[in-house]
Amino acid sequence: EAGVAQSPRYKIIEKRQSVAFWCNPISGHATLYWYQQILGQGPKLLIQFQNNGVVDDSQLPKDRFSAERLKGVDSTLKIQPAKLEDSAVYLCASSLGFETGPVNTEAFFGQGTRLTVV
Amino acid sequence: AQSVTQLDSHVSVSEGTPVLLRCNYSSSYSPSLFWYVQHPNKGLQLLLKYTSAATLVKGINGFEAEFKKSETSFHLTKPSAHMSDAAEYFCVVSGASGTYKYIFGTGTRLKVLA
């Protein structure tokens, strides 16, 4: 079974530039998460989708970050403009979804995109 | 709101001695709980999970955890530490708010001394 795919794996940009990350979840997974993991910290949930609807985006800095999940499958996360403090690993994860019950809430993670803002 | 607290940011043990990594959660619902391990510059690997079945959960690499509802805890243990266990460990709570947000603790860095 194919896992969660993310691209690119690495990205270096200058501050004030824009950047986009792409995620392809496991086939059939309704729930998709984006996390930000700053070096030395735990992953912080940025946004959670259920199919193509947003369940929670309370931690997403909406003045510069945006995310979409068209057709309830692939997702993109965009930062515009980037700041130095956005340097982090951005993780995408997916799960079958809470509507299918608690046993199916385990999330599967991609390898992440390491963003460096200089 | 749901949350998870990892009580120790750093834990050091000698090789061959027991490991205890502590995790407490807050929840208004019956949560699912998970432990992940992350080695340096590597991805997240699931160690074990609790999803309302048996309260004592066995995972990979000899790790296990016990769900204690009365104490709102889900501590991770291993009888004998190995050098390869040195890594960052994360406790995760899900389902505690009804929407199955997947919330990570701040992590515990485990150091294993020779």
C-alpha cells in the first residue's frame, strides 16, 4: 500500500517569497492533516480536513498561510510571504476519518518537506 | 479542548535499565492515544496505539503502555533500554474533542547511556 506522498522534500527560499507544498494522502483516507514541526519541538497541527471541508484551522496563521483540498484528495499548503520563523518541517498525514470510528483514527505520516527561509 | 502533556522533556537511562516516559491527557470524550518515535532527521514511526480495547497495549521494539482512565495517563515503558532507543518520543491524543484532532505532546528526548 502506498503511503502519504509529499513534495518537495527540501526547499530553500528567501524571506518574503512564496512557497507551496503538495500532499497526496493514502487512497480512501477522508481526513488529512498538515503539521508544522520546528526544530526541537513537537508537531503543531495547522489544519485538518475531512474530505474537502475544513474541520479545524485554529492554529493556521491565515494572514500568510493557506491550504486547500480540492476534490477531497490531494492538498496544497501555501505560505505567502514567508518569514524566517517559518523554517520548519511541514508534515502531511492522513487517516480513514473519525466518521468510521475510533479504531480508524490512526494517522499515517509522510516524510515531510523541510523548509529553510533565509 | 483536548491536550496532552509529556511530563519530562529529557530522560536519561543506562543501557539495560527500564524506561518510563510519562504522558497525561485531558479529554471530555473517550480518547484514542498513540506513542510515536522520531530518530534524528527521520520521520515519525508509530510505536503503539490505544483505541478503547485492552488497556495494556504492546507495541514494537519491546515497548508497552497502559491506559489509566482514572489517572488520565498513558505512560510508555520498556523493561530494558537499548542504545538504539535513543530518540524523541511523542504522545498523541485523538478523539478527545469529538472531531478527532490529532494533537501531539511536546516530546521527550530519551538518552541511553552506555
